[in-house]
Amino acid sequence: MIEDTIAAISTPPGTGGIGIIRLSGKDVFSIINPIFKGKKNQDLSKVRSHSIHYGHIIDKEMDKVIDEVLVMVMKAPNTYTKEDIIEINCHGGIVSVRKVLEQVLKMGARLAEPGEFTKRAFLNGRIDLSQAEAVIDIIEAKTDMSLSTAMDQLEGSLSHKIGELREELIEMMAHIEAAIDYPEYDIEELGYDLVRKRIEDIRAKIQRLLDTADSGKILREGVKTAIVGKPNVGKSSLLNALLREQRAIVTNIPGTTRDVLEEYINISGIPFKLIDTAGIRETEDVVEQIGVNRSKDIIESADLIIMLLDLSTSLTEEDRYIMNLIENKKKLVLLNKTDLPLKLDKQEIYNRFSQNEILEISAKNKKDIERIEETLKEMFMSGKINMEESVMITNLRHKDALIKADDSLKDALSTIDMGMPEDCLSIDLTNAYKYLGEITGESVQDDLINKIFSQFCLGK
Amino acid sequence: MSYIASNIDVAVIGGGHAGCEAALATARLGLNTVLFAISLDSIAMMPCNPNIGGTSKGHLVREIDALGGEMGKNIDKTFIQSRMLNMGKGPAVHSLRAQADKYRYSKEMKKTLENTENLLIKQAEIVKIHVEDKKVKAVETANGAIYYCKAVIIATGTYLRACCFIGDTIEYTGPNGLKPANRLTECLKELGIELFRFKTGTPARVDRRTIDFSKMEEQPGDKKIIPFSFETDPKSIEREQISCWLTYTNEKTHQIIRDNLHRSALYGGKIEGVGPRYCPSIEDKVVRFADKERHQVFLEPEGEDTNEMYVQGMSSSLPEDVQLAMLRSLPGLENCEMMRTAYAIEYDCINPTQLRHTLEFKEIDGLFSAGQFNGSSGYEEAAAQGIVAGINAALKILGREPMIIDRSEGYIGVLIDDLVTKGTKEPYRMMTSRAEYRLLLRQDNADLRLTEKGYRAGLISKERYEKLIEKKRLIEEEIKRMKETVVGVVPSVQAFLEVHNSTPLRSGMPLSELIKRPELDYYKIKEIDPNRKELPEDVQEQVNIQLKYEGYIKRQLIQVEQFRKLENKLLKEDIDYHQIKGLRIEAAQKLQAIKPRSIGQASRVSGVSPADISVLLVYLEQMNRSKNINK
């Protein structure tokens, strides 16, 4: 358990340009060396401990550079976990951070569980006894979290699909096993041609899932959230409040935000990609016209729209125009500026949208911002946001498991090609089943025995 | 009135397959042993199927043999047909099965017991186990004889409060109409042992003279006979074999069953015991698999000197008249006469999670148990537990370390670990699919896996052990030679490959790689391996298998390595799991009940999650540290 090498992104997602991937374990060098191209093709296991190296992480299969990085090498035992540690500093934002992590996992690292670095630090004697309870708290927190994710995923389409794949696999396995354990009974044997076809079917389905995982916007880029509203309604203020730092220019001159701003926020672990659009309005200004057109595109492609209305002015044609645009989108309508005198006819808004899509806020009020965050999280968790093509937060873990399952099935096919017997084949199939099961968390053996007896009529 | 009969080391209760192996083990390890059986005529009786071995069970028998047990030798002496099953499949699932002459089997075993030093067999019913301070003190017979002893091994099989059902007839007897043991259960309850009630059954026997074999398919034995015991010389047991026969049920049979279902003890609700799924009655099969047009029925001889034929596939608790009608609807059995009626039997057994891996009760010092009493099913499963219980009872008395076989070492390990970790809700049958390291746990290498354990325990002679070491050496040497012998691109090799439809070589290749090709094997490439020495057959077999499946074997070995790491993290029995911060309540309760011996076993307890295991790891580390600090 403590023997394998773990990896994880150790910076919170979406909070800055630089992301750090941390690896710990005995295989860190054999993992990093093949994918790191430094100046003199140096072997990182040979460098001095606690040194930093410039280079690139490459995708070996595609033979292309993923990101420009700084790699920090810290050798056991003088590290946090008392194991060899590598930290990869990426510069290319969240997309490349994730890509680098994927490479590392492909090379044999395992995605770390929450608190696992700390756990290792403890188990390896780095942290002293008094801190042990804190470690248990971390593990405990993890249990709660994984329980709730498991609940969420039960409703999700991914786990449903995984369930179907496992069912197909175990049916095939039960067939093979029943014939092995009851050689005298006339169980029709599947035959390798049929087995091959079924494995190929399952692989194709896994591939489709992996494809959606690749294009899966939510994991990689966060929930694409467009902030829309007429000029000076407070979009930038909202964005800043959510980011808790001044980045966009905030003025009271309409149209100051010419470009489309993108920022990431992280609400309880769910990444949101916030897009502040230039105010949408019919305009003669050429520069602004471009921005406005792009805004319409963004609304089209967004997973979620946050629309702002100004309570201190009455509804304009522009507001109604935008409301039409977002009619069929998942949305949260914010009635901003509760701190100013009310001029807006709220009834029209409440007639048009449902109660739970509307919040009255002041972007200047910290409590209100928290309410917004709470609502966004709730919308995501309850599956209101674009769930059908999304992959959940733990996506990378799923993806990892899917790839391993697929590899096992690949092994199964080569077992068939090599003309190896069923008992070898069943090793590969069992592995595939086990990897898929890591997503849903069930045991192999009991499932199989139950399946054999429910499906075949056997015994004296 | 009770009286003190004598002072012995070990008392074994029951003379079935578990009891025999247990008693032989303790006696052979030098301990004064008495085996008590309700009837000395039923020693090693086979009340159900007349065969030993089969898939996964054949593996168990060979493992028992490697440990120094008797079952393999006994069946080698008394078989009437032998087959290696699953030869069309890979080596992991090749399974040896022999039809036994069940009367001779039983007689031979009794003879062996009678001639074993330190062992006395006695006809008596044990009604009480005396326990003081949670420690076994003595056993007491129905006649009041008290035997003081250091260990007791319970192997009561299906005899405890046994009760048989034939349709609406209920008889309070053990198997085959033998006397049940009705009084021991009460004593076990008083000792605080948790009991289950299980059910099993056996089909009818018909008179060979009334069968028309011309309407059935013949199932002859193998030409080449492979013995069960690694010590039996194959030539010494060559003999003429007796065939089994195959026929099928049909729509008429199924109709008879459906019309009479209400008269079945099972469907009539008279049986409360839990029956095994792998041993369904014929009425069960017809009901649950209604779309199946026919079911196989095998007729197996019960011995050489008897006309009784066992009807495999027709277990039933239907009334006698229905059974006969059913049988007579089968091709070849139209005029058959039934000699024994099929019956279902219900009996008391224990929840096996009360046991350690040594098969000793966690709560009662010196009390061991084995076989069907532990919730298993089958002669081989019983014998396997018998020898483990026997060895461990002896080792304990002798003050030596226990012998535990883990899941990566043998089917026996899988069997016992499943029983004591997960428990069972139905009579537990061994299956190859229960063994996760199946490719390593082959029947052909049981000696390589377990002889050393048997030797260390003291049941394997030095001579046999040294022979094994020599065998290992020969295998390793030959494998090394095959890896180092490279054949080049020469005409003789290419011609050889062409003859075997194998791709010609482009460059030199070690022989060990050529063996991996599906169309080739170690035996075939002898032609292009001029330096080959003549090696014993069993060595050749190992070289062939170990090289041919090398990749898969390596993969499983890596899995085993990981498995071992958690098995080696031991947990003390006195841990109070409720006091461990961070464990979920469910996990703490389960762990408290099972008291796993290692983190590995804990991870297999149902209801214990990976997060709980992390908590346990942290706890263990904490304990180790505070121990170090206290030093």
C-alpha cells in the first residue's frame, strides 16, 4: 500500500497561472525521466537533492511538448514524506497541469487520495505522534467526501454506464468460470470468436467514455459559466468578488470591459470557469460590436449563465433582449444592487423565471457572494448543470480506472491471439472488472460466484 | 454416572473425512489421540457422491497430500475410475477426479487409522465438552466416560441434531439412517458458540441390473492414470476401470416434478435449513431454470462389488413414489429399481467466523473444529480442514508456532480464510474461481508449494523433503538452460517450425521463447534441442508450464507480493476496535467480531472500507511508536 508512487495536483485548481504536481514514492525517477526533457537530457535521479531543473514535459505517444516546466527534485529521506519527491511546476494553466498529471499517471503513478501525502509523512515517521489524530481526521473527511461523491455518482450517467460494462464483463466471466468449475455440464462454451467480439464491444464503449472524458469540459476547464448583463450592471464587480481580487477594471463608464475575461474559481472543489462578457447591446461602436457578437456565441456554448439585472434602474430593451437569449439555458438570475433605491419592477422577472433561479444580492456584500457560491454548488451537485455530458469532479480517477480497464482488455485480446487458455484469459478479465469496480467499489469474487449460480444450472 | 476413563492428548469427535485427517495428523506428530465415532462402521464413509476430487477439490486433495495427509493415498488405493478434467483448458484448472469404491475407501481408511501408532478409535457418542476458564479440559461420552485431554477437535459433519426428509416423511436420523448426535448441541450453546442450521441432500441409488445402458452415453476413464498422491508410483495403480454413464431429463420428467411440487419438503416449507446453491435439488433446477429443456444426469458406480449406482443430478426431497416416477421417465431408466431413496438432511453447524485460521475457537482455548461442522460441504473440503486443525492442535500442545496457509499458498488457504473471514450463509463449496491466484495454485505444483510446510510440521519425512528439493533444483536448472539455449536461423530449425505451422525465425531465439508459441511446447521442441537430458516426467511438466505461462505467472506473483505486505502487518487479538478513533461504527463492530489476524484479513471483512484500513494502518503505526517510546 505504501509501496506505490502517488501523484496529485498540489495547488488548488484555478487560482493562478502556475500549478504544481507533486509525486512521492520509490518510482518517481523512473516515472519522470522518460517524460522530462531537460537541457542535457539529464537523469534526474543523478542530480543533487533539493535542486531545480528547467525543461519540458512531453507526451511520449504523441511526441509533442505539453508544457514548459521547472522540476524540483527532493530525495529521501529529507522530504515531507521521507520518500523521494518530485514537484513539477507548470506554467500553462489548468489544462496543461492536468495533461502533465495524466502523463505521470500513464507512467505508473497512482492518483493520490486526499490527505495521502500527509498520511505517508506520518507512516514514515516524519510527523510526530501528536499529529496522528489530525491525520485520521483527514482520512475521515475523505470518507465523508467519497461517500457523498458516491451518492452523487449513483445518479450520474457515468456510473450507470460503468455498471452496464461490468454487467457485460461479468456475464462473460461467469460463463467462462462455470465451464471451468463444471466441466461435465453442458454449458455452451462461448468460443474465443464470440469472446473477442464482446471484448471489442466493451472496449469501444470504454473508448467512447474516455472520449467524453477528454472533451468533458467540466473536469478540464470547469463549468463554463457566462456572466451576462447590460453594461454597468455589475458584472466585473461580481467577478471580482467571486475571485476576491481586483483583476477586471471596474468603472462606471458603460463598455469598459471590451475583451472577454476568463477566470477560474473553485467552489467546494468544483471548478467553475467564469467568463465575463462585454455588455450585450446593439451598438455602432465597432470594437464593442465584436465583443457583443462574441458574447452571443459564449451564451450559446456556456453550461451555465449568470445574468445580472440592476435593481436601481428599470428594465430596458437590452435586458429583455438578453433574457430572450438565455431563455433555454441553465441560469441563475441575480438582481444586483439591493443597496440602492429600488426602481425595477421585480414582478416581471419573477413571472418570467422560477423562484429558485433568482437571487437578490449586492455584489458588495460578502454574505451575498457566499449565497451565490452556495447556489452554484447546489445547482452542480443536484445535476441541474449539464450533467449528461459532464464527467464528475473525480473524473481523473475514473479516467485512470477506465484506461487501466481498457489495458487489461487489451491484454485479454492478446491472450486470445496467443492462443492461451481460458484460465489465463480470466486473469485479464478479472483485472478489467476490478478496475471498473474501483469506480463503484464492489468486490469481484462474490459477484462472480453469485452470477455463476444465478445463471447456470449446476450441481448434483 | 460418569467415570474417569483416561488422560489423553487429543480427542477427535467424529470419524468422517475431517476427523480422520485430524486424528492421523495429531497421532503422527506423537500425541496420544482418541477418535470417537458414533459407528466404527462409518469411518470415512462417503454418504453422497462416490468420487474424490474434481475441479478445485482435486487441488485440495493434492495439497492435503503435500502436507502429509492421507486422502490422496487412500483414493489411489481404492479408485475404480480416474480422469483429469478440463484438459482442454489451461493448467490452472486441470483437475483430477477419481471414482471411488466407497466401501473399500472406508475400509482402507479404517485400516490405516487402526494401524497408526498413538491412535485409538472408539465407538462412542460425545455428549459434553468440559471447559474450565475458557480452556478445554475433557470430553464425556454418552456412557459417562470422561477423557481428560489438552485439545478437542470437533468434526461432527452432518450428525448434530440431524434430521432427514423424504417428501412428507421426516426421520430423525443422521446420514444413511445412522444414529444422529442429539446432545452435543446443547453443550455447545452453553459454551456460547453461535450455531447455524444447514441443509444438504443426496440423490437416489438404483440397481445396475435394471439400467439399459444402451440408451446412455458412456463416460470411460483416462487411459493414462495420474495418482493423487505425489508418493504413489503411477505404475503401481494401473487397473481396469469402470465407466460412468450419462443420460438426460426431459419434458415428461419436468411435468412430473411440477405436478408434485406441493409434496416436496423443500417447497412445502418443512425444511428450515439453508441449502447450497451448487447442489440444487432437481425440483429446484426445474423451477429456477424453467426454460431449460433438459438436465444432465450421471450414473456412477458406487463400488466394484455392488450394483448400486449413484444418480448424480437428481437430488430431491420429493416423496418416494414421485422419485421413482421421475427416474423412470429418463432414457435407460424406464425399468429401474430404486435401492435407496433420495433425501435431504438438516444439521447443526457453526458460524465459522468464531474460528482463527488455525481452526481453533477464539474464545475457547484448545477447542478446534473442522469439516461440515464449520459450514463447508464436500469430503475434500472437510479433509483439508481436518489436517489443518490436527496439525495446529498438535503444534499448540507441543508449544510450537502455528501453521497457517495463506490465500497465495493454497486452495486450503482460500477455503479457511473465506470461512473464518467472511463466514458462509450456505454450505461452502470450493471452486477454482474463488482462488484469486489460481494460476499459481495449480494441482501439478501442490508439492512444490506445500511440502515444506508439511515437513516443518513434522508430517513429511526427510527423505520425501529431500526428493522435493532435488526436483526443484532440476526444474530451475532446466529452465535456466532453456533460457540460455538460443537456436539460430538454420534449415533444421526452420523445417521444424514449418512442420508445426509455426512462423519461421528471423533471428536467433532462446528455446524458452519458442515454448510460448501456442502451437509449440517443451515436449515438441525436443527435436531442436539436442543437448536435452532425460528428466523425470514431473520435472518436464513443470518446465513446460512455468515457461509457457511465464508472463501470466509473473503478473500473479506481483499481485501476491502486494497481498503479502498487508498479510504481514499483524493485528493483536486484544485490540478494542471501538476505541480506535476514525473507524466507522459498522467497521468497528465487524472487526471486533472477526478479530482479524492481519490488516490483509481485515480488508476482506465485509463492511470494512479502504478508509477504515487506512485508519487501522495509522493506528498500528501509533502503537509501534508508543511501544518504542516506552522502551
